[in-house]
Amino acid sequence: MDSNQNRISIVGENIKERLGLIISLIALIVIFSFLSPVFLTPDNISNLLLSSSLVGIVSCGMTFVIISGGFDLSVGGNVAFTGVIVASVLANGFSQGFAFFAGLLVGAAIGAFNGLSITKLGINPFITTLSTMIIVRALAYIYNRGLSIGIYDTLPVFPDFGFWGRGIVLGIPVPVWMLILVIVAVYILLNKTVIGREIYAIGGNEEAAKVCGINIDKVKIIIYILIGVLTSFAGILLASRLTAGIAGAGSGYEFQAITAVILGGASLSGGKGKLENTILAVVVLGILGNGFVLVGLSSWHQDVARGALLLLSVGIDQIRQRKAA
């Protein structure tokens, strides 16, 4: 009986979180539709989806990490370093396939470094990933002395590299299609596989998960490799969109992704979170940023709003945890 009541309580809480996001989404659409006649035009909707897609891909990876009770601040630096490496590979005449492979390998290496530092050296995830963020961003600047590396296709291939970041298929930007594929893959991994259940178990109670025979270190390393690869994938798409590898690219992605996951109802203490809610939160943040631009507010105003949302989301999470205790 208690078990059934707990399930009903959890389902009810998930519905409340999702309903809150949907109401926020509708409210923002109505507000910005009145404030800007351009907001609901097809071109702007396409731009909104395009700008949200890359943060959405990173947020899918961040959902893994936060559900497990971890943290990753290195994603912005990863995006930049991946873009610089991919641009350099293409500039040296290698194929697109090799460039994609090199970029994803960069992400896997960064993720493995974070995972091993956290599990084998026992360094706090916040400190580990903050350090990695600084290191890889600096490496991106050092690699080409702070200059951007232009991407120009020299091989007679179709599609050209710019297609992955700026192409349109059936009226929808290619990065949005990439986000949809990532969402499907991550949803299946989180909800239909053993490792997905292990991620929730580790975040919910690491000691209990260990007693149940879960290899904690192995799962955590896999989690950080996954977010590293997904982040590098976003970095490749961004380099394609910009047709350049830029050391300053991806700035702020870490905070946008963390805000989306927490705004979606995930708990910083781990064990709780839904990918669907994360994606809804990404769209809410995308609309907020897009609307601010259309009404003439600066990026600083956007940062104030994002910071306030992150603070509010964490505050709500803390209140929820105190009630549960």
C-alpha cells in the first residue's frame, strides 16, 4: 500500500513539474507574441529551434550527470576545444568523417579524464570539472594563439561541412534533427536499459547501490564519457554553423545546461530527473533568450534572467528536499 502511495506521489509530482513548465512556455509565447510581431514568424521559430538545439544536446548529457548526483562545468570549454580541433583537421585536408571522429574522441577523452579524476582520485566533481573547464578553454586558445580557424571544404563531397550546422531538411534545421535523434537515444538509455536504472540508483543512494552490486566507479566514468561525447557533438555542429573553430565558442553552455536540468525538476542531490522535463526547460530558456533579443534587451538582461531562474530552481529543490526529510 505504501509502495503504491509513493508511486502515486512521484507521478503527481512529475505532472506538477511538467505542468509548471508548460504553463511557463505558453505564458512566454503569449507575452512575446504581443511584444514582437516577429516572434511567431516561421523564420524566427526556425532560429529559436536552431539556437536551442545545441544547448539541448548538452543538456541531455547533463541530465545523466545530475541524476547520478554529479556535476559538469567543463562542457563550454569542451565545445570550444572540439570546434578548434575539428576545424584544424579539416583545414589539413582530412575528410569530414575523420573530423567527426576526432571531435568525438576529444569529448570522450575529456569525459574519461573527469570520470577517472572523480572516481579514482576522489576529487569533488565541482572542482574537477571547473579545473577541466579552465584547462580545455585555455588549450583552445593556445592551440591557434586565440585566432579562429576557418572551415572551407576542399573535398568534392555532399553535403559540405556547413550543412550539419546550417542545413535545412523538410523545413527544419539539421541541428534540430540531430537533437531529436539524441533525445530518442538518451531516453532509451535512461529508461529502458540496465545502466539507466543504475544511474538513478547511484544518485538516489550510492551506498545502497554499492550493496546491490553496482560498479559505482565504472558507471560514473561511463556517465562522464557520455556527456563528453554529446558535448563534443554539439561542438562539431556549432563549428559547422560558424564555419570556424573559435576558442571563445560555447561560453555559458554549462550554466544554460545546468539551469535547464534543474528547472526541469532534477535534484542536485541526485536520483531524480526526467529527460522530457529537461527538454521542455531548454525550450523555455530558448524562448526567453529569443524574446529578449526581439524586444531589444541585451545579453546581460538574459544572464540576469537565467541566473534568477537557476537560483529559483535550486531554491525550490532545497525546499522539496527539506519537506521530503
